[in-house]
Amino acid sequence: MKNSKSDRIKAAAHRALEEAHNRKKELEETKLDLELGGPKGLEPTRFGDWERKGIASDF
């Protein structure tokens, strides 16, 4: 029995949705908790410097 084109497309769409669901589930499981009491905004060590209350220090 030969599958029609629309049947193959439906099967591919179903597989794609299942893969997307699995990826989303995996990302949700690996989410990190937010840092409590940490710096606001962007990560201050992104340039190798640490800035706190306007004073910058190098590592």
C-alpha cells in the first residue's frame, strides 16, 4: 500500500510536534533557579570585571 503525500506530511508534522515537545520538556527540566540577592541586570563578570556600587575590580 502506498502512502499518499498528505499522509506523509501529516506523519512528519506529528513527529516534528513530538520532537518539539520533548525539547521543550528537556529545557524546562534544566532551567536554573534565579540567583537570590545577586546583581541586577547583565552578568557583571561578562568582561572579566566585577562592578559593585560603582567600584570596578579586575580578576
